Amino acid sequence: MMPGTLSIATAANHVWEALVIGAGPAGAVAARQMALTGTRVLLVDAKSFPRQKVCGACLNSRALTLLHDLGLRDIVTSLGGEPIRQLQIRSVRREAQLALPEGLAVSRSQLDAAFVTAAVAAGAEFLPETTAVVGAPCGGEQDGCRVVSLRSSAPVASGGPVLVQARVVLVADGLGHLSLKNYPEFASQVTEQAHIGVGGQVPAAPENYAPGTIFMAVGRQGYVGLVRIENGALNIAGALSPEFLKSTGGTGPAVQAVLHEAGFPAIEALPQVDWQGTVPLTRRSASTAGERVLLLGDAAGYVEPFTGEGMAWALSAAATVAPVVARGISGWNEAVEQDWQRTLRQLVTRRQRWCRTLAFGLRRPWLVRLLLQAVALMPALARPIIGSVNRPIAPTD
């Protein structure tokens, strides 16, 4: 288990300039970027590290460009991820193969731990196995901060919650962002008929699923993506109808049914996979900024991704939040909130349009079949989508 860098009791003795809730890519990279500027940062996460997450395990070309610009590319390369060069899509036995720009497949357990290590090396403090609940703004002599309640979930922990104070709180704790459960103005608005995310890994999978390719199986009740990661295991991530999961008897049978419907080889080990699930995926937060609170990563809004887009969105926000936080530390006002909301629209929301369009299409198998037939005959038809998803973000984009 990755150790923390201080105790929860010690954390209460400081007024932190920034407190980051959630140590996934968005939270950990944001903590690192702020720490590099000299900001006093506390990073907390409810889980112990390393830990696995439901994720497609893909870093697309845009994400890799961002990591290079942040000085993190070598860290990711050292994890030994599998290069990705193509995408193979099948639906009702129709197939299309598309070339992809440079990408990398790496497990979230290794990737997230590496980002946390980088944040700590930059000067951030880290508290794993710690749940956080955002409280009210500080009052009286302590005006100019926000209260956060921390509780350790470590087996040896004892006692109740500890209250800490932070000038700015960054919420990056995922789809439901439970740390804001007491504030309905931040509640997630779930898209109608949103799929549930499922994921797991198969240590020994059929050779048909070769390294270097993202395999996507599209069925009537959802879709499943498969890719080889750094240890040779097959990472599986899907977006499936909740009713379909119930009717098939669980995640393993549901994934197998989608693979069969699409025409992919069966995977005998699926019943033994340690499956994980998520709350409904596609959603949008009612607000992404409030008094001394900024949302980023999945907490700010999520659209079902396909070939690493979700990771690129998280890293884009993490790479740009430090200057906004610095302004908020020196003096909070509505302009800080508006600046962050505008930044998210530019970096993330506009970029999600292709995925919204594709998600619409993937729920209509007849349309998928027509598109696959057209792309198989004319691969150039897919280039605008692939180019848009992977294009680096320009300063004026």
C-alpha cells in the first residue's frame, strides 16, 4: 500500500491553501501542478493505493501531449504501457478497422499511483483511506476559507471526523462527487437512459485480442472495449444498460453477450473476473464552481468516452487549474468562479460533443451497421472524428 505523507490529526493543524479531494489523474496532477508553484496542498482519497478503477485504460494522443508538456511523459512511459495504433469496431458481425494516432494502454492502478507519487515529490501532502465532506465557508476571524470534514477509513483508525480548513477546495472525487452531498447546487444531472460503467481485467485472454488494438464490441444494450495493458492482461471496460445487466444475471454474462452479438471471440475467464461498477455514466454537474470550491475531472461532468477521451479531459483541466486557484487564494470573488466555468467549457465541454454524438449513434445498432459499412469502404470518413478527439488544445481553442 502506498503510504500517506502525514497523519489526519496533523492535517488539522494547518490552514491549507488548497485541498484536493480525489487522487485520480485530475486530482493528483492538479495537486502536483499547484505544489510546483509553492502552494501548500493536501491531497486526500477514500481508497488505499494502488487501486483499480473502471476505465478503458487508454491514454490517447492528446493526453500524451499534455503529459509531455507537464513533464510527466517519462513517468508514464516507465510504466511499460502497451502502444496503441488502431481501433477495431464490430457490431452484428460488421467490422471496421481505423488507424489511431499514438496512444498508450496502462492500468489505472499503476498510472494513478505514479501521479500521486509525482504530486508528493512536488511537495503535496497525501492522505489515503480518508473520506472528505465539504462543509460551510469559514466565518469570523477565519473568514477566507472552507471547512472540510475528514475521516480516516484505515483499519487502525479510531475516533470521529477531523475538521480542516482550506483556502480553496478542488473536488475531483468522481461521478457522484459525494464530498458535496450536502450541497444540492452541485448535484449531478444524469442523462436519460445513461449506461452504467463496468470494468475488470482478464490475466490470460485469447490471442485474438492482440496488443496494440482497442477492440470495441457494440450491441443493442451497450458496448464493451478491450485492450491489452502493460502486464499482458486484457483490460475490459463497458457501458451497459442497467436493465440488461439485471436480465443477463450479472456483468460477466452481459459482457459475454455483447461480445457474442458483435462477433468477437468468447472469453472463458469472464465469470472469474473481479468486476467493478459505477453509477450511471453520462451526467453534468449543475454547477462546477461555488464559494471557494472548484470541480474538475469526472466530478465536473462526464460523457461516455471511447478511446481515452475521458483521461484527456481530466488532464486538460488539471493542467490549467493552478492559476485559477492562485487567484482564489489571494482573494475569492465571482470572477474566479466564472473563469473556471469558462475554462471547463473551452477545454472539456466543447470537446465532449463528438462523444455525445457517438453515444447517440451507439444506442442505435442499425445506424452503427450503416456507419461501419461506410467506414469499411471509405476509412477517410472517420478521420475528422479521430482528428478532433486527438488534436492537442491550442491556446485559442
